Amino acid sequence: MATINDNYLKLPGSYLFAEIARRVAAYKEAHPEADIIRLGIGDVTQPLPQACIEAMHKAVDDQAKAETFHGYGPEQGYSFLTEAIIKNNYTDRGIEIAPDEIFVSDGSKSDCGNIQEIFGLANKVAITDPVYPVYLDTNVMAGRTGELQKDGHFEGVVYLPCTAENNFAPALPKEHVDMLYLCCPNNPTGTTLSREELTKWVNYAKENETVILFDAAYAAYITEEDVPRSIYEIPGAKDVAIEFRSFSKTAGFTGTRCGYTIIPKTVKGRAADGSLVSFNKLWNRRHTTKFNGTAYIVQRGAAAIYTEEGQKQVKELVSYYMENARVIREGLKAAGLEAYGGVNAPYIWLKTPKNMSSWDFFDKLLTEANIVGTPGAGFGPCGEGYFRLTAFGSHENTKRAVARFAKLKF
């Protein structure tokens, strides 16, 4: 009989958002009249920018004619997209990225999860706490951790607490780590690291030969000048950092699926024989072996983001969601709740009142206000006592949700 990968059995019984969906479905079945407003999972609600739609329509027409038909494309991405990305997101910000250092994919979630495959299993991993579950869970699945402990931590993982007490800026690890996950702007807290803070992490990585796995999926939402849009704005980062980017929240591609990863050839790891090997080389091998490339039609749509009209429409889309973030943040504070984030990210991280557990707060919101959010405990032990709301709803539903918060009794 075939055996299983026992590492999967270390994980809690249900993925966070699957458990949320289960609870909401059960409540909806018992209360079919409930008018539920969803501010939980980070899916978008507004349509794709018109420039992207028009580009994809044209790309569909290309596929209808032999002379313009595209079959298998380059696994790393078509040059019309990679060149646009490099120019607009890097070159124009004074950052030099080579064409063979960018890899287009079906989204940054896949890349954030799959990247661990090119790292040795003996590597010590550090994550912030709370954290986007994909970083941790994929390392558990690979066998890079021990068992789940009673305190909610996995054995063998270095946790870096991020709470209101440290202004959501984690302290540097007190022990050596080989792989370090950072998300900025952060999911779930919606907070950021300043240029000065991020410089500390790059310096730590250089001194300790650590690789930073930097998730910049929400870079388009940054409003404050002191927050870097890319980790490569920090001197020395190209020697120690891999950066993940996404079009999901930037341009509404959650269902269209497109993202990319930057791996400078100067980011290296040590082989068993002691030699240094570029992670770029390893990822290229993995990417071309396990992936046939993002669809031509999708890449044409993504490239349209960088046209003059596309840039204008994307900014309007981001502004739409950030207005929701402002409404939620200010509404929560008016209701007497502590709220963080929502300035450089579409997430608002609130402190649950009267030491209520995050799942109890979830149930209270669902049953008394018909609002769905995300319990902080689902993002790690330090997320207990917090709760995540997203700004991806409509203006109307966002305002209705805030009005319901104002009527809740705590």
C-alpha cells in the first residue's frame, strides 16, 4: 500500500478559511433570512480594470488566428510583460533587475508556498506571528518543522511576535535562522515596516547568511513615503532577498491569477559539497519542470496594467478599497474599538474587546451583526485577541457593516 506524507498530519484539521466557510454556511442554513456582509477572506469585489479587459479580448482574438496563435509560452513569462514589470516597478525606482531574474506565475500564493522546495529541509525557519498561513503550512508539509505544541507553536520554528506592544515591528531573531518570511505591508495586521526597520532586517540577513522571503503583494496600497515599495530599495537586499508580487489585489486578478517572483542571481545558498549555488538557477529549474507558464491571455491583461490608462484605472481601484479601509478604521475607533492598519494596506486589525477570544468575537459578529471577519488566532498564537477585517467589499456594504458595529454591545 502507498504511504502518505505524514507531515500533513501535523497540520490542524482545517485550513483557516475553510473553517470560516463551514461556520458561515451552518449559520446561513439555520438563518436563511440573514443579510450577511463578508469582510473576511481577502477576495476583491470590483471588476477588472477596463484596460485589462480590452487587452484580454484582443488576446482572445489572437488565439483565433493561426498567425497570432500562442501555445506554450516561455515558462518565465512573455517579454512584453516582464519588461513592463521591470521598468515600472523597479527601473523607475532606481532598482536594477535583469530579465532572467523575474518569473511570472499564476499568483504569489503559489510562489510563496512553492519556494521552500529549493531550500534544504535542515534550514531553520523564522516567521512573524501572526502570519499568513501559507508560509508556515507549506514548511510543515515539507517536513521542515516538528510537531504542533499545545501553545499553538510548531516545534523547530522561530516565531517573531508582532503585537501592539511592539508596534507590530518584530524584534530580530535571538538565534540563527536560515529562512525568514516577511510580509510588508503585512497580512493580516495591515501594518508596515519603515525604511529604517527594513534596513535592520537586511543587515541581519547579510550578517547571518539568511535568505529573506519578502511578500510585497500589497505594495500598491502603500501611501506613506517612508515605507519601501520593494525590499530592493534597501542597499544590499539583492544579495539576501527573494521578492513576491501579485496582481490579485493590485488589479483585481484574484480569479484571473497572475503574479511574479524576483530572484536576483546574487542570492545564494550552500550545497552539500560546500559550494555556493544561486537560488535563481534552482527556481528556474523548478519553474520550467513543474509549470508550463501563465496563459498568454492573462499575461496580456496583466501587461495592460502598465499602460497609461491602465495605471490610472489601477490607482482608482486601489483608492476605492483604501476609502473602505478608512471608513472601517474610523468607524471602529468611533465604536470604541482599538484598530490598526488600513493606512498602507487593505486590512484592518482590531483588538477584540474585553479580552474576548477571536473565535468568540467571530461568532458574536456573525450572529448579532451578520458580519463575517477573520479570527486572529487563525494566523498564529499572537493573533489571539485580534480580528482581521478587509476593505475589499463595496462602499455600500462597508458603510452598512460599520453602522452595525456601532450598535453592538460589548
